[in-house]
Amino acid sequence: MILVGFLGGFVLLLVVLAVFVAGIYNKLVVLKNRYLNAFAQIEVQLKRRHDLIPALVETVKGYMQHERETLEAVITARNQAAGLLQAAQGHIGDSGAMGKLAGAEQALSGAMGGLFAVMEAYPDLKANEQMSALQEELTTTENKVAFSRQAYNDSVMNYNTKRQSFPTVVIAGMVGHGSDASMLEFEDSAAIQQAPNVSINN
């Protein structure tokens, strides 16, 4: 009788423990899916940004025939950023992938900043309606990138906080959540935001 009671208590303890571990696992899955979804929103906006750049380069080419180096720098940076965005798809939250993507996007923003600075010397280009429309779309896209990136970083922080807290930290590695996710951080957010905001309507 005592043995039956002991076994019953042990089974009950195992059931409670299994439910507890399942609860932690499910919470981590929910939080991970949130940051994966948030990254998908960044991806949409970055792809939009990458798609706009060739049209922008084609528009300015006719006006800036002596600025070949500047245009090539933009296209090269755009292609590198697009390639690293695609490479990051299977490694969302990985510190290496996020770091490379952030670096590529910063390089692209720097190249775009250089292009817009050079454009200031071309009044006819600044007055071009197609250029004005592209500028507006780029500015809107940049704002959406910033918003999406903040949402992603917030989701990553929530996941990491849960993963690091006790008792989750004891169990996380055993259920496939052994490491923190990495945020997508730009070293010079101001430059990224300012580059597409050069006015071409003056």
C-alpha cells in the first residue's frame, strides 16, 4: 500500500514536472516565433529598399555621367546588402548573420548618402518628378525599416529575458533554446535615417 502511494506520488511529480517543462518550452517557442515574424517585416522593407535603388540609379545616370564611381559604389553596396539579407534568412537571431547584415546595410546607407550629397550639384535632377517620387518612397521605406527593426529588437529582448530568467535558464538548453538571439543594431542610426532625407525639391 505504501509502495503504491509512493509510486502514485512519483508519477504525479513526473506529470507536474512534464507540464512545467512543456509550459516553459511553449513560452520560448511563442517568443521565438514573435522575433522571427518581426524579422520577416524587416525583410519586406529591406527588399523594398533594395528594389528601389536600381530605379534610382537609372534615373540619375543620365544627369550624372561623370559620377560613375559614386553610382557603382551604390550598386555594389546594394548587391552586397541584398545577398546578406538572403543569407540571413536561415540564421535569424544569429550574431554573425545579424552583424554582417547590419554592416552591409550601414555600408549601403553610406553609399546612398554619398549619392545624395553629389546630387546637390545637379539642379535639373533635383527637379525631376520621377526622382522626387523615388525619394519619397525611399524615405517612407527607411522609416518602415526603423520601425520594423525596433519591433524585432523588442521581440528579441523579450525572448532573451525569458530565456535567461530562472528557472527557464536551467531548462532552455535542454529544449533547443541554448543561446540568446542577437538584435539587429546599426552603429550609426542617424546616418541611415539622414541619407535618404536629403531634399530634392529645393
